Amino acid sequence: MAIGGVPHVGVWVLERCSDPKFPFRLQIYRGERPEPILSFLVRDRWPGANQHIFCLREQRATAPLEIGDEVERVPVVALHRYGKRLTVILDRARQKRCDFQIVEKAYKVPEPDGPTTYEQIFWFTQTSMQQRRPRGVRLHSSAAPAEARVRIASDERYPWSFGGLSTERGPLPAGDYALMDGHELVAVVERKTLEGLLSDFSQMDVLRHRLLELMAFEQHALVIEARYAVIWTGLLGRPATRGVRGRHRRVLAGSVRSP
């Protein structure tokens, strides 16, 4: 399903429930499956800045639950699991990127014949990731629609020039530029300088969220603005010199594997 050109992979549903410590139930559905892929009891509707929310699996509730009114239902544009972490990106302007981290901890004094570990689940957001820590490219080509125009993100300060193509300013669900056909987004492009990319490596969780948003579109690209000479002369550190078939080339140590 897709609305406004943004493809959806599932649905996020938040409801009120009767548990005094966990007053909300959060369920995430993937595709057309009738059963949720996760169902958590949570303490708030969304984590605050520099905070995380402790979650409990619904089946571990200690008392029968009464499910109340639906608080929100939001399309999901990306779901991705990294080991014990699940990344979720929602189709809305604010409060749209978050992670769930599942941690197994050992009991200090386990009960005889009982489990030796217990589970903790934490829900946190891009804002908390940024405050806790000091932003393979796949390219597609396709014929442009006859009436194509380029939408430039409203916050892009120094936009590219697109020759004869008409352009407009406006909000984008992902990336910095989009090829538009009417109201449909045909392709999206994220633009980064090399320095900006290196800075983003210090916030890998945030960068991963941005790239997942980009990958939600079939036609997408990440463009890094840098000269080849910048890489080959070792701008990022002292270059290494390696012999290749009787010649020498200068490469960033560890960044290029010799054939």
C-alpha cells in the first residue's frame, strides 16, 4: 500500500490499556498479516528527548488487560532488524523514527531450576540517539516522465541546477531531491558532502534511519560529493603506498583491497 507516493510495509497501532504501569499497548503489523509481529505494553505514547521507554511483551502481563480506545494508527514505511534491534520508520512528519532494543540480562541470584536470564526492552528515538552521541549505494535508472519536474527539499540551502527541468520547493518524505510525476514521487536522491558523511558516521543509528527511509522508494540514490583525488591522496589520513602490477598507487590504508 502507498499513499502520496510513499510505499508502506505495515501499520503502527497504539491503544490505551488498563495496566497502571503500562497504560498503552503498541502493536506493529507487517504487510497483510492479521497478527502483529510485535505487541508491547509501553509507558508512554512516544519517548521524550534524551529518554527511553521501558516496554513489556503483552504475554508477560501479570493481570488480565482491558484494551481501550485507539490512540493512533500510522503507516510504516520501513522495518529492519539488526540482531536484537528493530528499526521502525513511520509515514508522518514528526516522531517518525525509532528503535527497539532487546537485551538479555543475567540474574545475579537465579532461582534453583529457574531461568538464568531475563529480558529488557527499550524504546528510543533519533533525538535520544543524537543526544547520546557527539548523519553500498544502489543506483537505478529510468526514463523520466514527459511532464517530470524536480522537487527540492525546503531546507536544502544550496540546491543543484537541473538545466531545462522545472523545479519547485517543498517537503519531502526522504532525501533532498525528488523526481515528480504529478503528485507521485518517481525517484528520490540524498545528497551528502564527504565531510558530512564522515560526520554522520559518528551517529550511525541516525544515518541508518535516513538510508532506510531512502530505500523505501524503488528508485533511490545516495550521492557523495567528492573528487576521486580526495580519496586517492588520503584526505582522511596518511595514505598508504602499494605496488600493483609493477606500478604504485596511493590509497587510504584499509579502504581498498589489492587485487
